[in-house]
Amino acid sequence: MDIDAELDALPAAQPTPADGDWLVHDVDARASLSRAAGDGAPGLVLSNGLVRRVFRLAPDAATVAFDNLVTGASLLRAVSPEARLGLDGQAFDVGGLLGQPEFAYLRPEWLRHMEADPAAFHCTGFEHGPTVAPFIWKRKRYSADGAWPAPGVRLTLRFSPPDGAPAGLELAVIYELYDGIPVMCKWLELHHSGTAPVRVDTFSAEVLALVDHENCVGDQDRWSYPLLHVESDYAFHGMGPADADVTTCWLPDPRYTSQVNYNLTAPLLLETRPPIGPGLDLQPGQTFRSFRSFVIALDSTDRERRGLSLRRFYRTVAPWVTENPILMHVRHADDKAVRTAVDQCAEVGFEMIIMTFGSGFDAETADPDEIARIRALADYAHGRGVELGGYSLLASRAVSAEDDVIDPASGERGHAVFGNSPCLGSDWGQQYLEKVRSFFEATRLDILEHDGSYPGDVCASTSHPGHRDLADSQWTQWQAITGLYHWCRGRGIYLNVPDWYFLNGSNKNGMGYREVNWSLPRDRQILLGRQNIYDGTWEKSPSMGWMFVPLVEYHGGGEAATLEPLAEHLDDYAAHLAQNFGSGVQACYRGPRLFDTDATKAVAAEWVAFYKKYRDILDSDVIHVRRPDARDVDCLLHVNPRLPIRGLAMVYNPLDTSVQKRLRLPLYYTGIDQVARVRERDGDTVRQWLSRDHVITVNLSMEPRSVTWFVIEAATDEERVE
């Protein structure tokens, strides 16, 4: 490839930051690839006005700048390889430059004297184009209008191996930058055209020498890191991005000998790599694809703003998380119970039913009579406008000595993440995945609630057909489970997965609660549930987490913990409905029915209608105004500057006494800059001028244990000048 000719075809870089706040306004932040200006050496610039990454292409490819254009900060202090590979027991760098004299900072003029590493993979050219979807998303139900794949630009750097590397390898390092969001994605594709297998022992998809974020002479257990959020789609065994992250590694950089840390052990080198393996044998003609690694450039330490940035990231690169159907968990999977649930859901406006755990639903059956029965139930539900699906358990159960995960330390089963667990690479595991696919294909069900999803178990067995040994056991099992989820996503099958598989197709996981708390007295369940929602929506959008409502006894607690009979506990039932629908968070209403009297039906239908009326704004971002503490009112504020209704504040009074007070509502993220139109419930609209810090104050007059809401719109031009 003629690199110079390809560069000449690109526009010259225009280093102009985007104007405005990307979290509030539709800023002009289109991703683009351009030709780097400077000292005449060939180079590329990936930028969208919010974040910029600059590559030098000669004497080899290397990232020479990584800039946060919102804050103006340069995040890179040194040149590093673009990636690392372990192949057939040998370690190889990919690209990079040698000869930097100081590693605390990087002066542009030093680059002219730096040299290629002869032992590294060498860049031979580049390609570019639009972003490409990693898998298919079939839009089947209500969701936000986000495009898929996320619009932006894709850059591919091509590399050839050095002398001494296995023959026949071609490496592509691929970057994607998205429109309107400071997020960059990166992954590797290694194609093998040789004649003998090559063992891919390990890899690092991202390597960045980042600036110091704190000044610490001694060593410490917890470090502060630069204003970045880093995660990959190789994630498991967690309900949040932090506890599910197994690939983000902050490492010492021994090259950096002028750092303040006395032992030179400060974690200043970012690498994203799997904890073990992949350990794959790449056969001739095959291509190995790494996980996708994402780097989000943050612009503030403010918790709310960081959370808004992450929520925008998930909605952009995984827009199926905005699907938010109203769902019921029916306790029994027999025809009468399911049809009754379908009829009640249709009458009050619920949209989806899950035949829950312990219901008798079996996604692994191949019995043609049972498949026909479930398909008939699905057809009946579809005829009434209701989607139907069911629960399946994977991990945390024992199958057999031949099929379970084998612990590498003891050589025994029973030591997996959840104790006992089958291996997805075993005969049973491979058959399980095929059974689930076949069952859902034949029954036309709409939702899979997949409990005990693959949690990252390793397996030391050498007799399982789906993996060779310990080294490749984690990678192959992850590929197996994500293959199922991609298949579901392509068929519009909704995925409830209590794990962090959002970037690979899952729709929802737990908002965050302790299950035994649903055995506490009803009033405590209600307040704890609202706390769980408040705390769970810092990093998740409301649609990304489920809550729980035990219509029947759950884990114990007796009558004091139980909502059934619903008509006898209507106030408590209404409180659950109000705080779940009012927060935009769907709950698993687990029981045999949604109503037992006309009065109960009316309450359920009222809150469903409220949610559907305000669905767009209720599914939008939340601003955390005041946390529930049972000592005063609490409040969540929904905001969306792109909707006619810019904000909706849900206010709850948990006290046994009435409340009269004034409540401050921060409206910056509504995009309203001068005058707001505010009404309580369906009351009269009043105009309020925002303070200099974008705050308005509303008057509260609330009865004991009550709820109210305020609808907020932007004033018209005429109203602003009156």
C-alpha cells in the first residue's frame, strides 16, 4: 500500500474542539479521520471535537497524542506499542517507537529522532470507513431512537510480523470513534494464512502510557487514575462495570525512572488484556478476534456527570439497553396460569411475561408435545399483544463429573465461582446451548431470563470438546455464551441476565438489591427498594436494571412481607407501582396475578398509564436530587434536553406526617437556560426563572406516605420575553 497516497486523499486535520456541552446539546462532534499536520512525517488524526488520538506512521505506527478536547488535557506521556501479542511462547510488541529520552512527558520534536523496534510487528498501511456492527440487533419493541451501529469512523492499521515470528500472520489493529461522544473502541484481528497452527497465548489490545494523576512517594493499596473510564466486552460475574471488569490493568512503567514514586511502582501504564489466555490454537485460514476495549474520556470528577457520561456510552454503543418492557413473573407455567396472566397483563397494559424460576418452565426440553404447548401459549400471548418467555439456569448447578468445571488447583469439581457449575465447553454445555436455541426457535418465545450466566469459570479438564485445557477454557466459554446472546439479539429475544453482558447483547440486569430483603415487612421493602433504585442509577439508566415486587411470599416473612391478597394491601401495592414506574425502572412482579378486585385493577392500570404517558422522559437519565432516608422527602429528577418534556421530578413522602416545604430542582441537564414551564401533576402551568446555577424551587404540600410529580418544559420565546 502507498501510505503517502492514502494520506494525500485525506483532509488536513482541523484541531477545533466542539462547542457546547455534549451531555446537554447536540454538539457538532462528528468523528473523522484526517491527515496529521506537523513536521512532514506521515500521520493520522482520529477526532470528533471531544477526544483526539494522533498516530505517527513512520518509521512505524504509534500513538503520539491522546487528548481530551473538552478539558484541553493531554493524557499521553510516552509512546508505547499499539498492542502486545504472545504467540507460540514468544512475546511481540506491535508498532511503537524507541528512543524517547524522558517518560514523564512527550515533546513533539523528540519524535523525529525515534526509531522503529525491529523486533515488533511493523505497520504496512491503513484503511478507513464507517463503523461496523459486531452483531445484528433486531428491533422488535419500544426503544430509544439510537442508531445501530453507533455512527462514526473506523480506522484499521495493518501490520506484518517481524523475523522470528510464526509464518503466515497478518495483524489488523482496529479503532472506532463515535459521533458526539468521547469514546474510542479498539480491538485486534489476527489472520493466519500459514500452514501450521499458531498458539495465541495472550494479548493486550490497548497499551497507553498515561499521565500521572497523583503525587505519591510511597506505595499504597488504592491509587487515583486519570479521568478515563475503561472497560471491555470481556466482562462477567458482576452487576456493575467495576466488579465485572477483568481486563483493565494499571501497571508500573519501569521506563519512567523520573517518577515521584520511590519504588517506580506507580500504576501509570494502562493495558487491557484477559486475565488468562486466550490460549487458542489458530488454525490456517482462521482469524482470531480479540475483545473490544473502550476508553471514555471523562471531563469531571463530579459523580453525577461521570454517571451521565457512562449512561450515554451504554445507550450509544449498546442501544438495546433502552428497551424497557413492563413485565410480570408468573409463578406457574401451566396453561391456565399463563393464560390468566396474559389476560390480566393485556387488561392493565403490561407488555411481557416471564415464566419464572420454579414455574415448571424448561428451556432444555426437546419433547415435541411440550414445545407445541409452549408455542400455543406464545401464540395466545401474541394475539393479546403480550410477549412471553421464560427462565433458564446455567451456572450454580452440578451436572456430572464429566461435564462440570474442574478446578485447576484440586483437580476436582465443586470449586467454581458459584460452587458447582457445568463447563460450556463440555458435551453437556454444548448441547445446552443448542437446546436453548432450538427451543426458542421452535416456540417463538420473546424473552430469555438467563440466570447464572457464565461467570468467568476456568476449567482444567482436557477431555471437554469445546476447549483444549485450562489456558483456553475461559476464552472459549465466553465465546460460547456471547454467541448465544448475539443470536438472541439478532432475533429480537429480550435478555434478562444478572451479569454485565450489556456490550454483548443483554438488555437488563438487577438494579441492585439483597433478595432476602423482600422477606422484610412491606413498609421496609418499599423504602429499601427506593434506596436501591436511587443508588443503582448512578451508572445504569433506568431501563438497564430490574427491581422486584413479591406479590406472594418470597424467602419467608409471612403475612407482614406479602402483598397477596392484593386488595387488602392496596396502599403498599400502589407504593411499589408508584416508585418503580415513577423511576422508569421495571420490576419483576412475581405472583399468580396482577389484580384481584376492580379496585386493584384500577390502581395497576393507573400507574401503567402514567408510565406510558411519560415513557420517553421516565426512561431518560436521572439526576439524583435527594436520597431516600425515611427522614424527609426524597426525589429523582428525570431529564432529557431533546424531548418536549425536558424534566419530570418524582417526589416521595415516606413520613407519617404531612410535609410543606420548598424543594430545589437542578435543571442544568434539561437544557433549559432561562425560563421553565412547571406543573404539578395535571395542574396549572407556571413559569419559573432559573437561578444562575440553573435551579428552580417548587412548593411541596404532601400528605403522609404520598407521591407527587412535577412536569417541566422549556418556555417559548414569547414566554421568555413577557
